[in-house]
Amino acid sequence: EKVEITKEQRALIKAILDAYNRHQIPQDVTKKLLQEQYSAEENFLLLTEVATSQVQVLVEFTKNIPGFLSLDREDQIALLKGSAVEAMFLRSAQVLSKKMPSGYTEVLEERIRKSGMSEEFMTPMFNFYKSIEELHMTQEEQALLTTITILTPDRPYVKSHEAVERLQETMLDVLRKLCVLQHPQEPQYFARLLGRLTELRTLHHYHVEMLTSWKTNDHKFTPLLCEIWDVQ
Ligand SMILES: CC(C)c1onc(-c2c(Cl)cccc2Cl)c1COc1ccc(-c2ccc3[nH]c(C(=O)O)cc3c2)cc1
């Protein structure tokens, strides 16, 4: 049947894309990824700084998701805590898949590989990065997929499950139509995008162990990361 994006849905896409592009990590933070010297400690410190900055960006972006601020306040926190890691996997994946002239992506990849995390997480993590790159998502798809990840109803401690589910379904419907219109030759494209959300959950479980292994090697996190990831 003819797939049509309504006027409201077009406004929704514009609001989310504007918010997604408006909230970016400050240049001085991302520039340090290029400048500072290499060592496992330095790489970990830089990634911690970038992750902390990314969480702040994520909070600002989330506040601009239409309908998010009308959710119960405790649920807003529960959604942010529950989705931060997955949103950051998506964001770092999008950055790594843009082949930047400055060699920025290679430097970022190198620092992630040499940040003191155990080998067992490298393979699934970089397979995920590769699978995101192969999708060649548009900006709208990236912004919507991040929004859908944030609006996942079954995060721990979410009380108004239905309210979050309604919001997520609105976004899923928009993304489904966008995929049909922007990837007409690939009828399975939308399903492939949703498959990445499943992969993100797996990476989220790995990440809990990653944090533990960093903690045991006496790595320090910032107060914001400790709060959002329930690290002591
Ligand atoms: C606390 C640190 C060590 C950490 O723990 N887990 C992860 C961790 C790891 Cl490795 C992998 C995946 C997820 C996490 Cl959450 C991280 C590092 O997390 C990030 C790494 C890079 C970026 C990143 C890098 C460059 C960027 N450029 C821009 C831009 O807008 O230009 C955004 C951006 C974000 C964000 C989070």
C-alpha cells in the first residue's frame, strides 16, 4: 500500500533531527582524542571524559524528544539510566562509521581497543560497529533509532510502561515509513535496524562486565558516570 508520512510525522522527524544535530560533544573534548599521547591509562581517561560529555549531550537531546518531558519524572530518569550505554554504542558507532579525513575514527578505534578492557568484549563490540557501518543509515534514521532506544518501555524501574510504549510506537511507525521510502530496494531494511536494537541489549550486558573489570583494575569513573551506571 502507498506509504505516506503525515504532516505531524514530518514535524516529529524535524524536531528529533534538529535536537540530534544541535546537541554535540564540544570540539575541545573530541579534539583531545586526536592530540593526547597513547597509553592505556591516557586512553581510558580520554574515553571517560568523552563518555561523560556524551551523557550530558544525551540528557539534553532526550529533553527535546516530543512527549518525553510529559512522562513521569522518575520514569524519565529510569529511561536515561537504562538506555545511556546503548545510546553511546549507537553514537560511537555512527562516529566510527564516518570515515573522517583527520584520521579521527582510526584514533578513536585505537583508543577504544587500548583502553584496558578485556579482549572478549572487543569482537562483539567491533562486529556491532561494522554492522552499523554496513547499514549506511541516514541522519534521520540514526536520530530515530537513538530515540527508540531511549524510549524502551521495559527498562528497570519504569512505572508507566504503557505511556513509554505509546511514545516508542509513535517513533517506530515513523521509522518504519522512513525506511520504506528511503530504502525502497531493501524491504527488510527496517527489520535490520530493529535487529541492531537486539544487538545493543547484548552489548549492554557485556558492558556491565566491562565496568566491573575496569573497576577491579582500580579505574576511576566520573561522578556522572557512576550515577548513571550505578557504579560505587
Ligand atoms: C567510561 C569510558 C571508559 C567508557 O566505558 N564504556 C564506554 C563505551 C565504549 Cl568503550 C564503547 C561504546 C559505548 C560505551 Cl559507553 C566508554 C567510552 O564511551 C564512549 C566512547 C566514545 C564516545 C564518542 C567518541 C567520539 C565522538 N564524537 C562525537 C561527535 O558528536 O562528534 C560523539 C562522540 C562520542 C562516546 C562514548
